[in-house]
Amino acid sequence: MSAPNLLRVGTAEKIFVECQDCTGGNIPVQIIVKNHPTKTRTLTSTAVTLTDAQHFQALGEITIPVGDFSKDPNIKQYVYLQAQFPGRLLEKIVLVSFQSGYIFIQTDKTLYTPNSKVNYRMFALTPRMEPVEREGTTQTPASITVEIVTPGGIILSPNTGPVSLNSGIHSGFFKLPEIAR
């Protein structure tokens, strides 16, 4: 079994399973994710079949649901990743991450004076660096919330709610106040 060292919660991840030196008929393999450390709940699972035609190799896809973890970003959280072959169980402990992608921000200038207009673009990308199109589980159009904040933590722009992304991009502008505090 081969898997990423870090599994992203709420994001589809690929798990590779194989049986080396195998011959004969098909081999069913169950890929299971269980809670850590107790293994009392199955968080998600999928099944693949290893065949001679595919050299007894297969990719399974899993998505770990969001709701089963602490929201504290300072706590390292893990899951058990298992591959159940007939007569054998492979298992590893894997760290989970809540980072479901990246946001890049581009502005029209590097330095601004008071009372000037800031044009910006935000690019929302998946972990595979593809544009975010829809929310993973709900399939609703993807959106982000924009707040302009000073280095001192003062919010300059009111939160107007989420804005929809168009092919993973949102463009906008903001007029800086006369005196930024």
C-alpha cells in the first residue's frame, strides 16, 4: 500500500495498492480509514479489485469527512489507513490536514499611498493546483470571503459575505482610506 504522508480532510485522495508476485484470480482489497487512536469508527472506505490484466495494481480514491476532527489547528491529528487483503491487513498511521488548497493574491502595485485604489485578484486552487470550481461535498459554486486587514489587525473593509469564484478567480478593488490606522 502506498499513500500520501498527509491526507487532506474533505479532499479526494488516491491510495495505491498492489500485490507483488501474485498470480491467478482477482483479489478484492478493501481500503479503510479509521479514527485514531481507538479504531472504533470507520470514517470512509472504498473497494478495489486487483487483476492480472492490471498487474495486480489499483488506485482507490477516498475522501475523509470533515466532521470527525477537532477544530483546533494546533493539535496534530491522525487516522489509521488500512488495506484489507484476503488473509492480510496492511496498516499505517497517517497525519491529516485541513488545508484543502491554496489562495494566491495578486495586486496591481507593491506599494500604496493613502486614498489610492487597490486592484486585486485572488486565485483559489486545489491541492493539485487546479482552479476551485465547486465545494467538494455539496457541489455548490465555490466562494470566498474577502477582508482587507492592516498589519495591526484593523479590518478596513466590511465583510460583505462570500463572493463567488469564476474558474477559481475573484477580482475586485478596494479604496484605501485617507489615513490607515
